[in-house]
Amino acid sequence: GAEVGLQSGARANVRIPVMTRGTVLPSIPLYYFDLTSGFWRTDGTLLLNNSDPDAMFYEGTSSTLGTVNADVPYNPVQIKGCIEDQTGQRIKGASLLLEGVDYSGYAQVQTDANGVFTAGARPNSLVALTGQQGRQLTNSKKIEVFSANQDLTDSCLVLIDSASNARIELTWGLLPQDVDAHLITPSGE
């Protein structure tokens, strides 16, 4: 139960696998989570090790044995949209998941009293939007994000009972080059 840490001046080796989506960079910043301040702090640089193209990773050293993160910071643009039911009634308190398609990242937010959400996304990217409230899911919408904030409130995501929904998500990198999904419905189709 005792806390462990590094000796003063020592550094820990860190290896972080390359994510499957987005741009692979030669080096990226390494951060650690400072429990005292509650902020992420810079802790050096990680270099890309691509000696095995099937198992690339970033490597470097950290001043802590705590939580570390490898990231490329960006200033998000805001995507504003809405969630409604099948009658066109806007839904308060629904969850919206914004997930990067061509980068690894996501945001999850709630709709306000008017059924409107605002979520941050990486500029100049592709994202998928999906809403949920209880057992109901919305249609998914893939949108191209530009360099400025976007308003999508003219075409809301629509909640549908989960008995009418199925969602399958596949993500892969260089290997395997193909992944298949098979779904058999209760009727055998």
C-alpha cells in the first residue's frame, strides 16, 4: 500500500503504441498529470520508433511513474447541433458522442434545455456524431470539420428506439488490412 516513485533526478522509460488513426509524427510532446494542480504538464519529447512498421511506438523518458500522455495539442473548433425525437421535439439531456474518423479523439457532451449540443473537434478533420438517451440512439452523421465553428442545427440527429437500431464500429491500422463484421439478426437474417 506504500506509494512508489522515482529517485530524485531519475527518469522512467516510456513506450506508447502508435494510434491507428491520424498522422504519425517523428516526435510528439509527452505530458504527465500533476495531481497537485490538476493540470497536464510537459515532461519531454517522445520519438517515433518505426523499426517494425507493424508495431510502431513512441518512446522516451518521464520524470514520474504516474499517468502520462502523448499528444499533439490543437485548438478545437466548435460543432453545434441538436437532437430531437421522431416527432421533431428537441430532447434535453441527451448525450452526444463526437468521434474523430481520421484522428484519434472524441468528445461527449449533453444537450441543453433546447436540445442543442456544442462539442469540440479537431479543425480540418472528419468526425462522426451519434446521440443517445436511455435506450434510444440517433442516426449517425459523418461530417467534414472546417477551420471555423460550424452550426448544424438545421438538421438534427433523430432518436429511434433501440429495437430498431444496430451500431457496429470497426477500427484498424496497417495490419490487418481488412476486418469484417458479421451481424445475425434475431430472425436469422
